[in-house]
Amino acid sequence: MPSALVWFRRDLRDFDHAALYHALKHHDQVFCAFVFDTEILDSLPGRCDRRVDFIHASVVELDNALRACGGGLIVRHGLAREAIPSLAASLGVSAVYANRDYEPAALARDAEVAERLRVLDIGFADFKDQVIFEKSEVLTQGNSPFSVFTPYKRAWLKALTPFHLKSYPVEKYMARLAPLSAEEATPGLADLGFEETNLSELGITPGMSGGRRLFDDFLKRIGRYKAKRDFPAQKGVSYLSVHLRFGTVSIRELARAALELGGEGAETWLSELIWRDFYFQILWHHPHVVKASFRPEYDQVRWDDKPAWLAAWREGRTGYPIVDAAIRQILHSGFMHNRLRMIVASFLTKDLGIDWRHGEAFFAEHLNDFDLAANNGGWQWAASTGCDAQPWFRIFNPVTQSERFDSDGAFIRRYLPELAKVPAKFIHAPWTMPPIDQQLAGCVIGKDYPAPIVDHAQARERTLARFGVVKGSPDET
């Protein structure tokens, strides 16, 4: 059969890959390509971006892996909507294969690429790959999309069969990869206009090899996942989220392992993978969430315009140690523990009364694993504006959250060295230290570490009043 082109995007691996499998199975010769899309790159706030560094290293590894099998990766730098049709035409392929993306901007891009290819008499086929269930595959008995997680999870598990977790045996057809010349090389980071970051210093290994190493390590301790996952100072989570985001691991392999292992740790982790599918289907059915509240009545909420407070939150200067330490973590590493994401999001929206969209944008700027569906879903959950959200009258207390999940202050001290000598009984609320203790700890509040920018009890009352416009909502039942 005529040749084909596989367009890699957020699926940077050469195994269990839906689009690659279908292309290899149905064509005698298959080219592979990746585009560093300037439409995305030019929108980034700086030239030192860990995600670009991670993607670049993963692309290099993928290219090497494909070359070892007789193929290779054609890498372009430009507008993907133009580069892919142009490349397909120059290669003389009959079809372009890709795995689906569900974000509105990606859907618009893919629609334009498909139309440009159609004009060239080249086919376009896309496949489900980054989720277990997509679009309308899991619906309520009334054939409507779920908006509450627990019944969605029950339906997800009921619908699951071995077929949904089956790997795509790409290796059977790798001999059909089209060989590339040595001159076809991947551009360096500098060629893309970007700089190397601190990924290596952070111990983050990109690519398939990095994903495999983390997955193998996590499987040894998955039984303790439920017990340890909420404590940021402990090694309790999988750290696989960035690999899931860029497809250097297979969601099918991860879900299959969780089901095969069983036990409360694996079951709890599987639940987190199901949350991921849940937010993808929310974005698919309700694209308005990108800019507005999932529940329109919550757009009546009037948020405060407090630039100084927002700046203090963004820079880790709120005076609440658990919040500031979490922000310092994301600024340093691009990672933030999931429990901390909930705490800092609640603090921004419920203590400071600032629009969740500001926090969502901050995470989008800094998170290595930034994913529109999950990021939007998480922020709307915390702000009580989304589906299956935290009820607006349940407000996290940052001090009690800190006491519960970082009891000895180990995480706080790691990222706030100015609090290193603060006694454990004061570490969660250092402003309560008597002056003499502040002197002894070398941490004078208002000088060495800021005083709280808001009083939590007063902020709570303001939040209850703010959400009064939606009283009588289902949240109250």
C-alpha cells in the first residue's frame, strides 16, 4: 500500500502507540514526524521552559529509538498546521495518522490540517491513545455526560474490558519504518530559541527511559500509595504526571498494572487515572469551561481585584508557610504535590478572594505536567465553580491543613529555609511565636518572614458572603 506519515504530538514513545500501529499495519512504508509548533512555543512566557526541555530530550530519545529500528523522526520547527500538510505532500504519502488531542485549540488545528490534506487528496486519521475512555464512551443511563465523579467512576469500571487495556503491538511491524538520512537531524534547544533548564539538577529524566524508571520504582511502593499520597514530605506519589502528559508512558499499561496488582494502594491510584479521563470528557462536552465556570450561575460570583495579594501568592510571600512552601516548590521545580495544589488553590480563591482563572494561568505557566483538562478541572473544583466541586461553604484552613499533612514541618523547612529553626509547635503559624522565640529562631515576623496577608477567619466570612449569590444551589444539600 502507499506510504503514510505518523504525526507525533503528546505521545512521544515507540511502543503501544495507536496511530503508529495502525499506520504500520496498513502501509508498506511509514514516515514519522514531530513539529516544534511555533504557535505554542511563541505563546510561552520565557525562553527557559522545563516543558520544552523535557519535550526536546524526549524527541531526541524517540528519534534514536526509531533509528535503531531502521526509521527515524523528521523534526520540523514552524507552524504545525502548515508544516504537516507540506511534509506529507513532499513525501508523497497517502495519509497522515495521529493520536487525538481534546483541547479546543488542538481540535481547531487538527481540523485545519485535515482540510489542507483533503485539498491535497491526502487522508487524515486520528485515534484514541492518551485516555482509556473518551468523548461519549461513558455516559449516564440517560445518555448524557457525567458531571459527578463517583458515578462516572462506577460506569467507567463497569464499561472496562480487557480490550480497552490491550497494547498495540507496534513491534510486529517496525520493519516498515521509512529510513531517514543522517542529514535529517533534530534541531538543538538553542536552534529553537530556548535554553537548557534545571531538569537534570532536579533528577527528572525525560523520555521513555525516564518514564520506565519512575514506573518501575512506583510499582515497588504502590501498596503504600493510599497511606502516603497526601504527605508532600514523603515519597508517596508516582511522579509520572509529566510522562503521562507527553505520552512517554502508556496509559493502558499503567491502568492494566493497577488492576492486576489490586489492593487499596493500586485501587486508589487507578481512581486518579480515572479522574484524568473524567476531566477530559468534561472538557470535550463542556468546552466553555476554558474561560467560564462549569456551572454558569457561579459566574455571578464577584472576585476581588487585589494585585498585591496576587503577587504575594505568586511569589510565596503570603505569610502562611504551607502555601509559600508549595509556591516555592513549583517555582524551583515545576512540580507541586497534589495535596498542595488543593491547599494553594483554596487559599487563592477562598482566603484571598481572587478569581480562580489567575491561579489556573499561574499553574499553566509553571507546571511541568500542565494539562488543560486536569488543570481547569482542579481549579474549578477548588473554587467551587466546577463539576463535582468542593462545596463553597467548605473552606480549607491553611494552618490545620499544614498541621495534618506536614505535621513536623519537614516540607515547609525544605522550601522555606528562613523557618528552619522555628520550633515545630510554631512552624505552621509562625506569627504566633512570642517575640523572644522569634529572636531565638532567627525569624522575626515582618522582617525575616512576612506576617499573614489575611486573617483566615475573617477571609472565611468574606467568602461565605461572596458566594451568597448562589445560595440555594445543590451544594447546600
